Amino acid sequence: MTKKERYRFVIDYFSEHMPEPETELIYDNPYQLLVAVILSAQCTDKRVNLTTPHLFQKYPDIYSLSKATPEEVFPIIKSISYPNNKSKHLVGMAKKVVEEFNGEIPMTVQELTTLPGVGRKTANVITSVIEKQPNMAVDTHVFRVSKRIGLVSPKASTPLAVEKELVKNIDPSLIHKAHHWLILHGRYTCMARNPKCRECGLQQACAWFHKNVTLI
């Protein structure tokens, strides 16, 4: 199977079986999504969703959060990984959005990455989810799944290298969906330790399957 054929198979499969994929983070607006994505770094979406209701009740918008201190935010998010750093990031992010972007969450990767706690992956998530921009966020799931299937070269050793290959080979109108397809597939089927290969619908296209799995 050529790379072009592999991409076509994978896209066709997900288009049929997961036509409208969405983030599992719960949010109502760009402010809430940005906060949730910052909190989700090296933490499960489930844990974030258990934490954000209290946080958003106390800080319902970017202005209220910008007036908080990290010490006030910390107790609310202490069950999240790295709460000390994330408390500082959230308050710093809110202050910068208020001071430099008139309280509006910016919607370019370049502007978002100037905010505390926001790297390229987070910026790609925000812009692709909110505005369906053709930006591919590469987390551990996307990195693992795209390499296992064979969508990217084994030499693509960094998230940025994987991102560039995926964006090059996927139609821009589908990139915001493909981000979720790969994440959800990695979360529930192509897990790191015990992938469910025998029940995976991508067997025919998966390079890792053909190399490592023998059906009996």
C-alpha cells in the first residue's frame, strides 16, 4: 500500500465511522477551552472536566481570572498535574489577554504562543477546535498512532516533524477532524501498551499491524 493509498483508507474509514469527532474537554467558549487545554497538559481530560466547573464558577471570564493570584487558583486545580506551574500560567495568560488583546482570546498560532502556558500544540488545538483552522496538534496519541499506522516517516522524530507530514498529506478541510480522529483512536483503540489490534478497523492500512500482529 502506498502512502497515498494509506491516507485515503484511513480518512475514508474515519469519515464513515467518526464523521463529526469532537474534543472530550467540556467548554462553552474560547476562554473556557483555552483554560481547559492548558490544564490538560500531561493530565487526562476526565480529570480536567472534574476540575473546571469550580474554576469557571469562581472565574467565569478572562477578566475575573486576570485579577486572581496563582495562590488563589492553586487550591481549585491542585488535583491537576503540575498545579503550581499551571496556576501561574493561567493567571499570566489571563492578564496578557486582557492587557494586550482587549480581553479577546487571539486566534492565530503566532499570537497564542506568546501567552504563558501556551505552546504550539495548545495553540493548534484552540484554533482548530474554535475556528476549524487547518492546524494539527500533535500530542502523544497523534504521535504514536500516525507513526504506527505509517502515515509519517520513521525519521519524523519530533512532534513538529509529524505535524508537518500530516498537514502535507491531509486535505486542509479535514485537518481539524483528523486531529480528533487520531487522538480518539489512540485513546480507545491504539493504546500505547495494549492496542486493540484485532478489533481495529484500520488493520488493512496499518504498517504496525502487518509487522507485529498475527491473526489466528
